[in-house]
Amino acid sequence: MPTETQEHILQDGTIEISRNGNHQYWISDGEKMSSVTTMLGHLDSGAFGAGTGWTRKLIRYAMFPELEELEDTRRKERRRQTGDDARKEETDWILKTRGDHSHTYEELLDHVDAANKASQEATDEGNRLHDAIHQFIENGTVDETNDLFVTWLNQIGNHYEWSASERFLYHPVLMFGGTVDSFSKMPGADGTIIWDWKTKSKEQIESIRKNGPLNKDVAQVSAYTHALQAMKSQLSPTEAKIAYIARDASDVVVVDVDLEYG
């Protein structure tokens, strides 16, 4: 991802915000700031990829138990880490193979790599949805070949007036950056709504409908809200929403975020 610079309209002028491929943000020649998503990364229940190295280490322990004693301190630290259901299932499966050398090292790694590939495919699918929504808002383009986008369009896109997409922001005091997925308003109404798009499995969608959104997702959108307010942006929101779209395009859950959160 190349460096990109956007002009953000404030209540009393404009400011240029830049972002590089490492998702770092800065204004003018100022110091680079981490993104909100990076800062919240340790809460990311969907980040299977971050645990791949850890999983490979557990495979080594399964094949060579003597290594566990040598790396005991690090192993205990790793075991205190939490992750999503996929990573827990992956770890449990590997731990069950300890002492069972009917599985070769290569077979175990293949299992890990397959799960990691599935996670990357889900990420790519989410990126395609974000891009399709962005093209619709900015250019009016409708990608009828993208089932996720068509579901979004029917259940959300056609029911709001859209004003901007993929807009950079930063917090002038807390010094973090971020990108808001989309801005809209209700037809005939005043006020601005910010949106964040998330793709989830059907099972995760049901859990969110039953138990509410993930704390990290709410924290992310709340951080965007506070940053826009602190910037005195013309896009400061009066509402904030998270839309969870099922990866099989079968369902959408929209959650309102309390603007006072955080």
C-alpha cells in the first residue's frame, strides 16, 4: 500500500493527513502515529495469523518434548495469551498430538497453514467488500458479482444518503490515527452517521445478535468519534454504527454505538 494523503475539512479550515503501508498516520512533517486498529490489536479476537508462530512452536514441542523445558518461560507466557475460537481449536488439536508421532511435523504444519490460509481468505473477502462499498459511495459503481456487497446494498446501502468513504483522521491530543469506513445520514435528516464494516461467520453473527458487539469493535468506533470531535471535523458524528455482514451473505446485524463510550 503506497503512502496516501487526504485533505480533511475542519470547522475552521482544512488539514492534510497521510497514511503509509504500515497503517501509520501523520500530519505535515509530524511524528508518525499508530492506528487505532494497531493499538487495539491485542484485543483482536479474529487475528489468527498473529498466533501462527506460536502454533508452530507448539508443534515443535509435540515432536520434541525436550524443547518445552528449555523454553518453559516463553511457553507459559504464550499460554496466557488468549485468541479466537479458531486459534483455541487449533491449539487444542495440536496439544492432543503431543507424544503421538503418527503425525509428522510436515502434516502438523500443513494443518496450521490451512487454517491460516482460511483466515487470509476471509480477510481478502472483507477487503473486497470494503472496496466495493467505497466505489459505490464515491463513484456510484454497483458490483453485482460481489454477493456480500449486494447484501449490504439491499439491507443498508439503499436506505441512507452517503457523503464520504475511507476518510483519514487523527486525534490531536492522544496522537493516534485511523480510517473511518463510511459516512452517511438518513434521507431528509440532519446529522452525520459514521459506519464500520465487519465481516463475520454465520455463527459469529448469531453470537453478536445474542450477546452484543465485541468490545474492541465498540472501542474502535468510539475512538474514531472522539478523534473527529477533537479535530473539530465537519464530519463529527451524531450517530455511530457497526454493521456485521455474514461471510455467506445470508445476514446483516447493525449495532448502534454509544457516542459516550470510552
